[in-house]
Amino acid sequence: MSKNYGEYAMFMKALADETRVKIFDMLCEGELCACKILEDFKITQPTLSYHMKILCDSGLVNGRRDGVWMKYSINENGLNSLKNLFDNIGHKIVKCNK
Amino acid sequence: MSKNYGEYAMFMKALADETRVKIFDMLCEGELCACKILEDFKITQPTLSYHMKILCDSGLVNGRRDGVWMKYSINENGLNSLKNLFDNIGHKIVKCNK
DNA sequence: AATGGACATAGATAAATGTCAATGTGTTAG
DNA sequence: CTAACACATTGACATTTATCTATGTCCATT
């Protein structure tokens, strides 16, 4: 089974930004409205929108409209893929430290 | 205990490139010479050197001279930090899926 | 229908990134 | 000591990224 390093890199790239990894962390606590997320950062609304698009495109985050608001949450499918990736590396760590 | 999102992002950034994540994966199998790594990619030697520097600076990889050769291997300290980061996210996954 | 609020998109831009060719630095062999 | 080899550094360059302002779109309220 050949490994999909491109997919690995894509997940990493989505989280390779301090703003995005913090948003990801916040969403792990539960669904959040974009305007609520925005309050925690010193960025403009379009910039947040840009980051949310990257997180959603990566498959790690899910967005849904709720009237006027956009509610973002962790996407379980993406999360499982990420977890598999982590388990994979975790396995290697054990191997390396043997 | 406040989280160091900058450190999170730094590790992710080191692996947010298909070439580097593949090198990281190769090194998990054991120490490798730069010239041996180079054989697996369609990049020039200076480009590999550039990537190796990023991996080493991140603390995930260690380099040592062995005569004319540079031998690279996984750095256990960096690996443990990465593993802690993963465990942290893994914990959240469980929390999210509860 | 008109207004206003929440978010997305477009365009511009400065900074960071990945790549190469050319060159520099160490180390070993002869 | 010199030549050859392995690797690092430098400078140049094209691409990507993160950010903003300005504007567009969608929805709810009036």
C-alpha cells in the first residue's frame, strides 16, 4: 500500500499556520459561528474567511449556514484521516525508539 | 496552561511539504545519508540541503557528519514533542466524537 | 422592496517558499 | 599538496501565501 504523501502534506499545510491551528483547536471544543471565532483574532473578516476556506477544503472542518450565520465544526471524516496519519507516525516513533 | 500554537504551527510547517514529509517518513526507518535520500527525489542537491535544514531547525531531525557524508536521523526530543501534540489532538478527537 | 448585517469574492500587494545554477567549504584519497 | 567528492551557502527567480480594502451575495427584518 503506497502512502499518499500529498494528502499528508495537505493536512499539515492546513494546520501549518498559527491562526488556523488555533481555530482548529477552538472548534474541537464545539461548533462556532464565524463572527465568534473572529473575536479571538486581530484579523479582518475576509482574512478569516480565507482561513476557513483552507480548513474546509482540507476536509478537517465543516461549515453550514444557519440563517445569516456560518457555523463551523470539526469534520469527523477528516479528523479520522488525521488520526490515522498520527497513529501511523506514532507507530513509527515506537519503532524508532525501540 | 496556555497552548503554544506557534510551536504547533512550526512542526506542521516542517511537514507541510510533500518532499519533507516523505523524507521524514524515510528517516523513521532509520538513519540515512543525504546522498541516499537524494536518490529518491527529482530535486537537486542544494534543494535537498534546503529541506534538510528546515527539518533539522524544526527539531524533528538530527544531522551528523560521518567523514564526507551527512547522516540524518529522527531526533527523539522533537519526536516526543510532536507525539505530545498528536496526543493532545487525539484527546480532542475523542472529546469531539463523544 | 429597501435596509442592514454576516459572510464570500476579487484584486492588489508584500512576504515567504521552493527551486535552480554557481560557488564555497570540508574531508578523504592519492 | 592536490584532486575529487559530498554537502552547504549564495543569489536569482517564479510561485505561493497571508493580508488588506473594496465590493458582491445572501438572508432576515421592517
